[in-house]
Amino acid sequence: MKTVRNLKLIGLALAAVIVVGMAGFHFLEGWSWFDGLYMVVTTLTTIGYQETHTLDHAGRIFNLAIIVVGVSLVFLGIGSLTQALLEFELRSFFGKRRMEREISRLSDHYIICGAGRVGRSAGRELGQKPAPFVLIEQNEQKAARFAAEWLVLVGDATQESTLRQARIEHARGLVAATTTDATNIYIVLTARSLNPGLKIIARASEEDAEKHLKSAGADSVISPYAFAGHRIAQSFLRPHVLDFLDTATFRHGTMGLEIEEIQVVQQSPFAGQTIESSKIRQDLGVIVLAIKHRGQEFAFNPAPEDRIEPGDFLIAMGEPGGLRKLEALANVPS
């Protein structure tokens, strides 16, 4: 920020004036270094104490230069500091208003309750998609850390007013990811009462909490500790399978593969086609791993003659570019 840079330059200039003033009084008047520092500080602060020692003509001219330069820098610094504080307050005010306006326009979005490790991880994944979401966090300092890149709402996610402010009635899904199971249960109960059709995923710390969260209305419950234990065991038993899945789902491998879920709309050129006639693999280099027909189980490893119907979900794997093209064709009318 320009104002902050100006403040730094003014501070350096004032430090230089103090050093030059000390040296001047020391060498011109023969004062001690402390007496020179005392004289410069009283001059710059315009306190008006008498001179530490009587000045001769050269000393007065030098002190006059210190007064003109130093006092000018002090007042310039005060002005810059005032400007910086005013800009900060205005930016905070208008930034908050802008965020409130953006949240008020959200629709078909996700709500993440809690800015802990689980909530932050979910936010990063949604942000990479990108998918619209709002983060609810009760701690203002923690919320401020993410306000620059995410939509953040400071409040208690167990309260109806906070969830309504996050437009829960228009949301697609909610993540209850606070650090305590009791708080997550309250969030799930409140969210389910406000939006019965909302998909809710909850975080559970204790094993016994899973049944209570599902009874409260959570569609699925995930325990980070159980998941971590499972991954540790799989790292020993099936390390290559786990590496492959990590490559395809977490996007940090060297193979450049991803696995995506893609819905086929009514007017898509793929609707009514078979796997073979759609030429998804030949034209896009994408492999269809499974098809989820409406109201049916997954059809894994579909045969060439299996038909793609409108409303189906394709579980596909391939390079990111091919998957983006497939998603565009599956969702855009021909």
C-alpha cells in the first residue's frame, strides 16, 4: 500500500535527521552524544525546552535546519498516519458491505460452518472447482484471515439468524465442521429445520457422535480420525492403489489425471447415446468409470452398448482438459 510505504520512508528520514543532528551538535558544539540526542528530540517534538547548552552562531544555523526539516517530517508523518488509519477504516467498512452484498446474492451454494482444519480444507477444494460457498466462523480474528479470498460471515452457525444470513434456504449443501460434536449437532438440527432438502455433511470427533448427527438430520458423517487411520492402514496394505487415487482425486500427482462427476442434461449431445456411439474416449481421451442412473445404483465399468440417459451422472477419469470439454458438452445444449 502506498500510504504504508510513505510512512516507512518518513520514518527512515526522521531517523536520519536524528543521527545527523546528534553528529552535528557533537562535532560543531562539542556536546556529548546524549546531549545531542536530547536536543534533537525536544526540537522535533516542539516541546520548547531551553537549549541544553548555549549555541554559537554555527550551532544556531544548524539547529534552524534541523527545525525546518525535522518538524516538517513530523507533521508529514502525522498526516500520513492519519490517512493510513482513515483508509483502513474505510476499507474495512466498505469491504464488509461488499461482502454482505455478495453473500445476499448467493444461490445454489455451499455453507461451511467452522474455519478449522477440516473447514479450511473443504473451502480450498470448493475454491479449486470453483464452486460458490460462504464460510461461517465465530472467531473474528480467524475469520479475518480468510476474508481476502473467501466470502466469510462472522457469527454463530447454531443460530437461525446466522444461517439465514448465509441464505441457507437457497443453498445446495452445508458442512458442519466445528471442533465439537455438540455444536455440529445443533448446527445440523437448525439447518435441517430451515431447509429440509439441504444436503448436510457433518464432522464427528467421537465414534458415538455419528448416530446422533444422523438422527439430527445429517446425510453423511465423516470422522477425520477414522479416515486418517484408514489411510495409514491402506498405505501399508495397498500403497500403489492409494497413490493412484490420490493422484486422481487430490490433483498433486505427476500423472495429470482427475476423476470428476459430470451430469448429462436433457439437451446434451450425449443424451440417448451409448458409451460407444458417444465417442467420449476416442474424441476426449476420457474413460467413463461408472454411470449413475436416476434412482438406481452405480453401473461400474459400463459396457459399450450401455445408454447414457438425461439426468445421468458420469464418473469419468482423464486429463483436466478432456474432463472440462466433457463437462461443457454434457451441460450445454447441442
